Amino acid sequence: NAVEIDSETNYISEHDQRLKQLTTFSDLGKAITSTLDLKEILKIVMEKISELLQPKNWSLLLVDDEKNELYFEIVVGEGSDKIKNIRLKIGEGIAGWVAREGAPLLIPDVNKDPRFYKKADESSQFTTKSIIAVPLKSRGKCLGVIEIINKISEQDSFKEEDLLVLTTIADYTAIAIENAKFFQKIQELTVTDDLTKLYNSRYLY
């Protein structure tokens, strides 16, 4: 009957979605472990997030340890060019809270959450409705935050499943970022003096 057909259709749909998620995680894992180039890693992550979660806007912020701030490394979506230079103090806004607490957040309606910071919306003329923000954590340290904003389909809203998917992507990404930064540091140490930070003879040669 119709109920059984609908149930079977839903099962097939959920099965296809799970398969797509597993394939994406597998592809992501292979891709980001095959390169130590940070820009290439972030490009791969950008493609996978857009493909799997279909947010209207999303961003990846990294922590500036010296200034205790978050800065936008990647911004995708409407008004992105107007917010890429905005910086957030750790603890400021949704992303700042996630960076400070090291915990993910799913907020169905930002207007009901006092942590929401309107500066980005005011600058970009974009209206944020819902957000998922997850920390990029490696070895207990927060390296940054991934935020996804509003579903492409206005009728849909983010779910707990989306939060779990983004958290998994963030776990992969954090490890890759740390490895890339460590490799970059090693490269710098081969051509600079560790004490003075000046270029050494190897660089000059």
C-alpha cells in the first residue's frame, strides 16, 4: 500500500544519503592526507562542505594566537567580500564562543540566541537565520571554527545530523591544518635562525 511504498522510499533516500556521507568522508580523508599545502587542503574542505551540507553561506575562521582573535580564512556566499576583513575576539559572537569553549553549536534561530553578533550581517547585508558552528580542534587546542549559515532550501533547516557531519569534517580538517602548519614551520626553520629569525646562509645560498 501507499504507506509501505513511502516508508521504502524514505529508507532508500536515507541509505543513499548515508552512502554519500561515507564516500565524502573517504574522499576527504584521502585528499587532505595527500597534501601538506594549506590552501589546497582548505579548497578541498570547501568543496566537500558545499557538496554535502548545501549551506547558503559558510566560512572557515582561523585563530590568530598573537592577537587572540579569529580571522576569516575562507568566506563563501552572499556578501563574502564585505566580511572577509572582519576579526572577532575569542568569545565574541557564535564563532568566538565556539573557539573559546571548544564545543559545537547548532542554533535554529539566531534571533533567540544572545551570543549572535550582528556585525557581519550589517556589513554584508545578509540575513542570518540559522547557524552550525564547530571547532577545529587538534590535541585539545582550537585552531579555528567552521560556520555554515542557512540552508540553500529556505524550507529546510539544519538538523543534528548536519552537526555530526560538520563535526566529522572539522576533525579531519583540524588534523590536516596542524600537519600543514607543522610542515611550514619546519620549512621556515631550515632557512632562518631560530633565535634571531633572520635568514641563514642556506637561504642566502
